[in-house]
Amino acid sequence: MTAQQASATAARASRKRLKPGFVEKTLTDITGSIERAVFSEENARKKGFLQSRDPRAKLLAFVALIVATGLSREWAILAALYALVLAVAAVSSVDMGLFVKRVWLGMGLFSAVVILPSIFFIGHRELFHIPLGTFDLTVHRDGLVAASIFVLRVCASMSLAILLILTTKWADILKSLRVLRVPSVLVLILAMTYRYIFLVLHTVNSMFLARKSRIVATTSGREQRWWVVSSMGVLMNRSLRMSEDVYQAMLARGFQGEMRTIDDHRMRATDWLLLAVSVVTATGAIYVGWRL
């Protein structure tokens, strides 16, 4: 073997060692999920406009605006609603760059891909042609306008939902669902599900980290798959045992089926004003949209 071949072999071996394995990738994904959840809770504790409002008023206000966004058919109205969302997010101490990217790079891109074929089949007014050799694709003006309205509607609705989550603690959102007459059993199931997901993520992260700290050699794909299968059984056993322990602890502390939080929220004048402005804005958007 020449020196050049030996160098190439060493370089390939080095790249193979540096390439993250199954455990490293899983640890990264789990840690990222936990960090995103913690980031949302940290945003909800900041001093901002929406963070200081009553969660019940916020929930009703955002539901009204989401309904108005879903029923709007005019591009100008949707753009105005989205601009309003951005303005409220700016005064609520939300990271605007991350907020916009989370919406447009997620649901915005997905909705654009879903609605893309419609620009070739909806409408009769031709805008331009895309030559593809044996045949041409014709882009219609009506289809392009409808697609842009659809994407803007999706992004505006998702922006409202994400803004509510970023500026309100999850426990407060669930407690506010009782204003909409959601059964207390369903609210309790949602609350426990959220906490269990968070707890299971921590447990899985600890299991992967413990495995990584005890392995010094590269394991085969078969060994990794066997460990994943066995870990799923262990995790399920822990979850079942933990659920029973948690329920018994809740009963021992006087649980009677109603979800309670430490914060005791009261509607103030600013909260009523926010709710009134949101309802009037939503009603006006729906009325003007259907009259045009």
C-alpha cells in the first residue's frame, strides 16, 4: 500500500468515526424536543403584552381571529390579519425571526407544496407557459391567486396558534378550555398527556445517555435494533408503573376530577378590551370579506 492510499484509508476511517451514530442522533433529537418545550415555557414567562393578559381572554380572542382567518377569502384581509399578528408578537417580546421562520418554513412550505398543482388547473385566464418538451404547463392567474390566498390563510392561522402557545403557559391554556365548556375529563387527559410526553422524553434521554457512556466500541446495526426493541419494553413497563403511582398520589392529595393551577386569574379591564377588540376585528373581517 502506497503512502497516498494509506492516507486515503485513514481519512475514510476518521470520517466514519466522526459521523454521528444512531445513539448520537437520537440524543440530539430528544434534546432538541425538550429544548423547544422549555423555550415555549420561557417565552410565556416573559414580560410582554400578551403574557400579562388573562389566558381566558386570550383563548377566546385567538379563537375568534382564527375563525375569521379561516373564513376570509380576500388577500388584503388576510394580509391585514397577519400584519396584526406580527405587530402583537413584536410587543409581546417574541423572537420575530424564529417566529416567522417556524411558520413559513414549516406549514407555509408544506401548504405551498400541497396547493401547487392547482395553479395549473384552476381558472381560464392564462398567465404564462412552462415548456417541458413534449407538452407545456399553463399557469392560470385564478389558480395562482387562489393558491396564494390558501398559503397566506394557513400561515396566518398557524401564526395565531403558535403565538398563543408562546405567550401562554400550557397549564393555563388547558384551564381556559373550561370557558368553552370542554369537559373536565378531556382537559385532565390533555394535561396529563403533555406532562407524560415531557417525562418520557427525559426518561428516554437518560436511557440513551447511559448507553452511550457505557459503550466504547462501534456497535452493529443489529445490536442497535435489538437494544431499541428491548428499551421500548422497559419504557412501557416504567410508564405503566409510573401512571399508577401518579394516580394514587393524586388521590392521596385530594384530587376530585377538577384541574387546578396555582395562578388565580381574574379578568381586568385590559383583558375585556382585548377580547372586545378581537371579536370586533374578527366580525368586521368576516363581514367585509363576504361583502366584497
